[in-house]
Amino acid sequence: MNGGRKAYKLGKAKGQIVASNLQTLLVLAGTKYFPELNNKILFLEEDESANTQMVHRFFTQLSQITDLNKLRGICIGRFMSQTGFSEKDSEIAIYEDLFKDVNIPILYNLDFGHSDPLFTIPLGGEAVIDTSQNLLKITNFI
């Protein structure tokens, strides 16, 4: 059961959605298939095969591939309990390490990806984030 979405970094954002499994996105790095992330709202999730160290490594690699501050926002799906990442201390510690210099709104603990229940993210749609209202709104489905 999910305790609800949480804001890691405060702010408001509106932008086109790019969504992916974190490992799958990283496999595309350096290829013509890696998506343009500037000015986008990035939705990321990971499956139950990843552990805390892997998730940390994946996020670190992503931060080395792209300037996260050029995104409009980040939405992170709830990690499955099997990863060990969803344990409060490890998740927050990793976010502190990875996102301390990132100045865009970041929501986490969202029900999409490999979680249950889940909602579907419309690729290319538009999302609005307002952390002061705990708002994530998806609009303009393509």
C-alpha cells in the first residue's frame, strides 16, 4: 500500500512527459534513441530486480548523462519492497546525495511502473506539478 505521493524538491512545473524504466532509459544513452530531456517532465520507475545500490548507481549515471536542472520536473514511481529502496532511510539518503544541487520539483512514491495499484503515463502528454498543493495533473493526452 502506498502512503501517498511525496515532494522531495518544492516547486511548480508544466511540460511534456517522457517516461521510462530507469535501466531501460540508460541502455539508450549514447544512441539516437535516447530521448531529448531538456524542458521535459521525466517519469522514472524501476522494477523489483533492482536493489538500493543499483538504483543509486542508475540515478548517478543519469545525472552524468544529462543536466537534471534542464528538466522541468521529475516524478519517481514507488519502488517495490523487494528492492529494499523503499525503506525510508535509504531512499531519502540517496535523494539527498543525488538531488542536492537539483532545483526543479521532484515528486516520488507515485503509483506507476511496476507497483500495484498503478496508473498509466501517456508518453508525449503534458504534466503539471505543484508541490505546494501536492498536485500532479496529467493533461493533453496525445
